[in-house]
Amino acid sequence: MRWDGFLELSSVEAMVAAVSAVPPAQWCRAFFLFAAAAVLAVAATPREARTLLVDYGARKTDDRLPHQGQKQQATAPQRQSQNRCWILSLIATVTSWGQVPHSWFGAFYVVSLGCSAFWLVQYFAGGTLMHLIASRQSTAPGPSPMLGQVAATGTMMLLQAARRVYEHATIVKPSKSTMWVVHWVLGMGFYLFISVSVWVEGSRAILDRSTTPSDAFDISSLLKLSVASLAFLFAWVNQYRCHVHLAGLKKYSLPEAGLFRHLVCPHYTCECLLYLSLALAAAPPGEPCNKTLLCALTFVLVNLGVTAAGTRRWYAEKFGSAAVAEKWNMIPLLF
């Protein structure tokens, strides 16, 4: 018994040691990629199940289950159809639990803004939590972004969160629609992890108190930061314009002004460009992009891509396929 207890304790200690050895940036990347894989898995399900699991807001309807018809002697195809209806009914029941107001999306941006402020205070006050995370990350191999890059990406994230809080408070119209709480939890997890991801790869610079954000950049990093800043500004302004246009539409009408002339969901395009600019701005010397933020961009692309495809189908069903025939879903020339 004592020997078994010793082995059990040793296994737990070994597991804790193994988990502790994983750099924080790797945990962030794992979350983003796992979440992206989960979204892709849902997107690969049959349309009826996908609709129940994914749709929210205006695209969510109450008549999404297939009609089962009158009871009769079932053939093999009919039995298969009945089993399918049973599975869909189960999914409908599960997704009906934990429905939360669509307006809860606003919590994402409040949390994002709060996290940006929290990590800023942690840096200037020499906070224990940032020091702990940075210390674990600083031992990871590979180049690290400079402090100026960390400051730039943190500022970008702060500006994005502040604008989204403002939009949600003053522009977004109140809605009675709901969404499954799983969507909300996934979104909350994203904003918590992204708040760490914008600085975690720059942990060595954060721990080195002799450096300042104004320390010299190498030419490559300065060029990437300049391009990223312009891309961020373009996406930041145009996403605001898209949201103002959407808020000004009559209920369930087709947006057609500005970037909506060419894209079904240009506000999603801007969201992807925002995170691409973060990944470019925080790229360590000698690397094209920040790998952790690139994983975050992967999740954003997958998640919004699935939603954009659903929005296109909804527009086509409601306004006719011709209304969106000449538009890209989200990425010009690609998707």
C-alpha cells in the first residue's frame, strides 16, 4: 500500500512538473487551436445539427427540426430518418438549456478592456502574476519581441476593446434574441487568453527593467510595426463604420453601403485584419509573425468564417441568391 501510494504520488508530481514545464504561450496556442478545431467539427455536421449548434440572433429560428410526419410502418430509410430526428431533437433540447441574451456579447469587450488595464497595472507595479507568467515563458527557446512591440500590441488591443465597449453602449440596438451559453463561454475564454497572448512572447523584455519601449528597433521589426499600425487603423475605423451601418438598418434588411457592397460580412474581414496586424506587430526579430497571435488569428478566421457562411445562406434565403451573388463572404478573392 505504501509503495502504491508512493508511485501514485510520484505520478502526480511528474504530471504537475510536466504541466509546469509547458511555456504559457504554448497554453494560449493550444486553446486557440483546440477552439478552432471544435468550431470546424461543428461546421462539418449536417446542416440541421449545425444550425442548432451555431445559429444565434436573426439567423436563429424555431422551425429548424425536420417534420416527422404521421406514424406508419417504417422502412429502413425511414428508420434512419427517425433516428436522425431523434438525434436532432436531443441536440435541440441540449442547446435550449443555458440560453443567454445575445446582448451578453458586451461582456467580452468589458472583460477585454479590464484585462488590458489589469496587465498594464501589473507591468508598472511589478505585479506577481505577470512576473510569474513571464518568468515561466522567458526560459522558452527562440527570439522574443522587444518591449516597444509589446507596448504597441497592448495599445492596439486596448483601443479595440475601448471602441467595442463604446459601440455596445451607444450604437448597438437592444435585442431580445438569445444564444447558447457555450458560445458565450468560448468567447469569454478567447478574450481572457488573448489578453495574455499580446504580451507573453515578449516576457524577456518585460522582465528586463533596463529596457524601455523607445529602445531601438531593428529595421525589419520597425517596418512590420509600421505596416501593422496602418492595417490596424484601417480595420479599426472601417469596422466601426460597418457596425454603425448595421445598427442603422431597419429590422432584417440587407446591408449594402460601404464595404458591404463587396462583402457579406466586412466587419468580420476587419476583425481578421485587426488580429493579423497584432501578429505582425509583435513578430520577434527574424520571424514573419508572432506565433501565439497567429494561432489566435486562426481561431478568429475559422469562427467568423463559419458564421459568415451561415449569414450568406440566411441572406440568400431571405432576399434571394442574387442579393449576395456578387459578394465575397469575408475574404476578397478567397472566401
